[in-house]
Amino acid sequence: MAEKNAVMAEAAKCQNKLDMAQRLVGALSANGVIWEQTVERAAEELVYIPGDTLVACSFASYVGVFTRVYREACVAEFTDFLSKKGVPLGPKPDPLSILATDAAIASWAGQGLQSDRVSCENGAILSNSQRWCLMIDPQLQGIVWIKNKEADNNLQITRMGHSKMLNIFEVSLDQGKTVLIENMGESIDAVLSPVVSRNTIKRGNKRVVKLGDKEIILQNSFKLFMQTKLSNPHYPPEVQAETTVINFTVTEDGLEDQLLMRVVRLERPDLAKQKSELIAQQNEFKVILANLEALLLEKLANAEGDILDDTELILSLEEAKKTSDEVKEKVVFAQETELKINETSEFYRPTGSRGSLLFFLMCDLCKMHTFYKFSLDSFVMVVTRAVNSVSLRKPKEIPKEEEKKEDAGDEGGAEEEDGEEEEAEPEEPEEEEEEIIELHGKELKDRVELLEKIITYFVFNYTRRGLLDADKLTVVSMMCLKILVNSKKITMEENTMLIRATPDPNPPVMPENARSWLTDLQWAQLRALETMEAFKKGGQLTQNLEQDSLGWKRWFSEERAETADLPRSARDLTPFHRLFLLRVLRPDRIGTALSQFLADNLGPEYVEQAPFNMEESFEESTPATPFFFVLFPGVDPTPVIEDLAKKLGFTEASGRLSNISMGQGQEQVALNGLTKAAKEGTWILLQNIHLMQAWLTQLERALEIVEEFAHDDFRVFLTSEPPGVMQGPLWDLIPEPILQRCIKVADEAPADLKSNLRRAFSKFSQDSIDACLRPREFKATLFALCFFHSLISGRIKFGAQGWSKKYPFNDGDLTICGTVLKNYINNAEHLGTDVPWPDLRYLFGEIM
């Protein structure tokens, strides 16, 4: 009987093992196939791993500072060099796939890193680098990711030169915390050199680093990150050798996706919300699947004895498989849903592409003048304002009952109502969904075209406001040509030829009948134009010019060559290709022709400059965006600011407007006034800040600090002269972070008469005109004054040429003359006498 029981127990044990084995096989079936494929792939790639790893290490060590184009070029050179040396490489070495897994990239995305290729490469370099990383981060996207990524590691944030910087480093080195140095300049304090260069000393089993006159134990968990807002910093060679410099500047593809998401969120908030949730879910699923696979392998590797006897292990493996299957089903469903959402969102892709193109054009403007620097946050605000200006959704109306409750309620009641509003926020998307108008077909296409146009105009208007008059035509021409190239209406080769007009290096001999009116350079440039398709239709350009020399000479001699008829062989040229002939033969008329071309392609509003309107600009401002006025001879923005302040109740008499002229001894006064104004919600005007260059870093930091607690009514106005002639337009007069956050205003007198007349008339409001008792005489004489002012302003660039000296008649003179004119006319009306016109003529012509 005992033998029977033993046999039955053994049979039950065997059956149990068989069941466990089947359950184990079932739990590992799906992963088993994946592992088998991974092993086979690893066996094939084993030969290539050293070469691919070498490419990845070179990529992480040297390429992080470059843009995407240069990175791709460097990787191509690495692979070509290694291939020539006989080093085995994979079919297409990819540093990103070697340095980071899909799960790691997904976790970075969840922490705020952008999902474009370059951003993922930056994350991979930063995560794998043995040297401390220095991030070039003008758009502040990298620092946001670092703060989220290291939030659980007791992140310590400091700045170069901060009073507590050394104390923070001492504690962090000793306790293994993470340190972030934000907003660096172009140098590193000498006291931090041992830390940055990892210059450690061995003391027994520990490593110590010298910080000042102290030796501090360096914990292995210590990390250091450095970040600068400068878009193009110049670091000495030792800094670049001791750190890993990573370029976190936003890319065109990445910004295009961000702007697309922004536009979709404004146009179709329901789709944007679904997509955001799906992206977060997919990133979470990738991390979960990777963790489950790692858990399976860890449990199998650590299993002891007979694995079939470990019931807990098998149960946990089954649970992991069940979770994995559920997640995979959700991944498939999420991918299908995302495809449907993307299908609709992609219709708005042209708006994101246009916005990205415009932002990178704005970034390139700093090569023309150091004042032309813009931040991504300000640009996104402009795009948002543009889309909202043509929104299809009606603004929500607050019921009158709620308004009465808000007015009647005390502070406690107001807080309760705020709480109720916050609780009701989750219901808002449902209300918005009811208001959303879904467009299809031609309606959707027209809507996207409208958004493209409105975004383009808002961005240009924002940019033009801060441009010097000499650069405005250049900037709008660059913008128009980039748009035409992007839409494939013209080619990049045509664009380059129009800008450079590169001459033919080996032109044929110029015919004798053209030598009297053509230069050798123009002949070589005409020869180069013959390579373009547009100039091949009517025969060779130089041959036609030789055969019809009189016709071409007649057109060449026209006063307005841009509108005159071309010779017969060139009459079929489009307005765009006519620009090439003007560029080569009549460069003095290219400006006028470009203006007409821009008006035809973009609209007259891009060429005809509207006068600066302080009230409209003020509506765009916030407590975090100061105004930055560029000073010009005879142009003082103070009266404009004071007039607006008076309308809104901010006057010096009431203590709500402070006007500080910067100079020696005014540094602390300005900082104290800035802090006080931010707390009390008043305005502060800091004039001539270019005189205090050494102090401007303190102003930059003060603006960042007050932004955190500033009152909603708080505003800052800054004024500065542009760099002088001896310094040049590329002289860094004002720190880049200050310029990026400001609304820039360059209210310079334009060169053309029409714009100057508009600008002059804008100095006089309708109220001031109505205040005159004889409006007919007043308006007629005021027009003469404005016309005179416009002529004088338009010929300022000629100086004293043609006159005995340079005659100024600035904005202040014009407004004073207008006031004197009104007073004389009103006085004559009260006395019943004639207006003393000779006296006024003497005042205006001789005294003013």
C-alpha cells in the first residue's frame, strides 16, 4: 500500500511538473520567438558590432555640437573612412539605435524631450557621455527636459557667479546630487575647473576633487549639467575638450511638428487632446513592455534549482505575459486610432511648415544686426494670436447671473467661485466639441490657406516692427523667396542666382556694339544667366543682345526700366525672371521692381509700411515681455509711452510710472524700481541702457526674477541706441536673452515719401484736429507741415549734400509746430482777427 501511495505521489508530482512545464512554455512562447530572433540577429551582427560601436562612440564624442546636416555628413565620413580601412560595418550604421533603446526614447518623451530625430540624438549623447554635458539651448527645450529627468535625483540649480554656488557644489559632490548650471556665459569660473575636467585625486578607495582650498569626496552618483541660452557661443578649446557640447537648438522638422500640434489644438482641440493622450500612452506602453521583458530575463537568470518547482516564478511569468499581451493589444488599437487622427491633422501640415520656415528666417536675421534676436516662446505666442484672430469658434458668453454673483460676492465667495470654475474645467472640452466646425474638402483647403496667410502676416508684422528701415525690404524679399522655394514655384538655383548674380568665369569676348554701355562684369553675369531654363526659350541671351543691341540699349537707358517693355526676344519673361535682368543691368531699379513683385505675390501690406501704433503693440505685451525701443536722432519714444500711460491711468504724478535715465550710480536705483514696480503693478521706463553694458547681466537676471511674482499691470520699457558706425551692426551691445524676450520697436523714419507722410499724420490724433476752431485751414497747413517733414526725413541719408548743412526737422519739431499752429488759429478765432500767416511761416521755417 505504501508503495502504491509513493507511486501515485510520484505520478502526481510528474503531472504537476508537466502542467508547470506547459504553463512555463505558454508564458514564454511569445518572448521565446522574439529571443530566438534576437539571438540569430545578434550572431549575424556580432561581426559588425565593433565597427558600429566605434561610429556611435565617435558620434557621441564629437558630433553633438553640430546641426542635423553636419551630423549626417560626419557619420557618412566616419563610415567611409572605416570602410576604406577594412573595418566591418553594418549595412547602415545608426548611432541612435546603438546608444538608446525605444523604451529609453519613450521615457525621455514622457519627461518633455521633443520626439524629432535630433532631440533623440541629443538625449542619447547626454545619457551616454562620460564627460559633463554643456547644452546650447536658446529655446530652453533641453533644460526643461533635464529638470524633469533629474527631478527625482534632488536636482540643484545654480548659476555662474552666484553667491551660494560653491556651497551647492560642496554639498552635491559629497552627497552625490545632480547640479545644473543654467544660463552660462562663454566662460567657466576657474574654481570649477577641477570639477568640470574631472581632475580627481585618489585617496585610498575614494576619489576626491579640489574645490577652492577644500578637498571633497566625489560620489559616483554626482552629475553635472551646464546650459547656455546663447545661440552661437564661442567657448575656448579647453572647455570644448573637457565637456561634451550638445546643440539643443530646435530643428525645422521638430518645430514644424510642434507648430502643427499647436494649430491643431487651436482648430481641433478634440483631435489634439486625443493625440496627446495616445502619444503618452504609447510611450508608457513601450516602457512597460521593456520592463516586463527585463523582468522575465532577470527571473529566469536568477532561478535556482529545478525551475519547474518554482511555482511563484511561473505564476509571475504568467502574470507578466498576460500584462504584456494586454499592452500589445492596446498598442495596436492606439496605433490604428493615431493613424486616423494623423490623417485629419496632416491637412494642417502646411501651417506648421510655414511657421517653421518663418522662425528660422527670423533666427538668421541676427547675421544682419545683433538687435534681431527672437525667442521661440514669443514666436509661438504670435502664431497663437494669428490663429485666434480668425477662429471659427465663437467666444463664450458669461451668463448675466454669474456676472452679478461675481460682482456681489466677497473675496471668500470669489475664491469659492474660482474653485467651482476649476472643478467645472473637465466639462469644457465637451462644450468646445459642440462649437467645433469640422471642415472637409475645399472648405478645409481654403481654411488652411487662410491660416498660412494670416500666420505669415502676423509674424512679419511682429518682425518688421523691430527692423531698421534699411533692412525691411531685404527681410520681406528673403521671406517671399523662401516661401516661393518652399512651395516649389521657383528653384533654389534661381534663388541663389538672383541673390548672388554669379558671373561666368570664362565668358566669350564682348561684341563691340555693346562695349559702349555694358561692363565686363555685366557681360559675364548675362552669360551666366543663359544656363537658366527661362533664358533659353528665345535663344541665347548674349546672342540676342548682340543682334538687337539698339533695342537692349534703349531699354537699358529707360528711367523706369522695371516697367518699360523689354526687347522682343525677352518679352515672354515672367515678372520674376525680369528681376534677373534688372539685377544685372539696372541694379539701381531692383529695389522698386522688388517692391512691386512682393506686392503682387504677398500683398501691398508687406510693402506699404503702416505707422507704429503703440496701443496695438501694447495689447500684445505681458508682464514678462518688456518693450525695447531703438533710439534714432530726433525720435524719442518717451512721449508715446507717456501718452498711452496717461490714457490707462499710469502717470508719474500718481506714482504709477517711473522714468529712470541710466547713468553712473543709477544701477541699484533701477533694480529697486524694477522690483517695486513688479510688486505694485506699475510701469517703469529705463532709458539709454546701452550706456551700462557691464550692468545689463544684472538687469537680465532681475527681469527673470520679477517675472515669477509680477503683477498683471506691470510693464517694462527699455530704450537703447543701436551700435555705432565704428562698432558695426554685429556688435553685441545688448545681451541676447534680453533681446529675445522683448517686443522690439524701431520707429525710424522710412525712406519713401508716402510712408513718411502716413507716419507724420499719425502723430496727430483726430481729437487734436477737432480741437481746432478752423479745421479747414488747420488741416491744409498741417498737411504742408507733414509734407515738409517727410521731405526732410527722406533725405537725411544724403546729409548736407545739396545744401549748406544738414537740416534736422524731427518728430518733436513737427508736433510742436502742429501745437503752435492750432494755438495761433484758435487765438485768431477768439479775437476775430486774421491768422498771422507770415509769423507762422517765420516760426516754422526759421526758428524750428
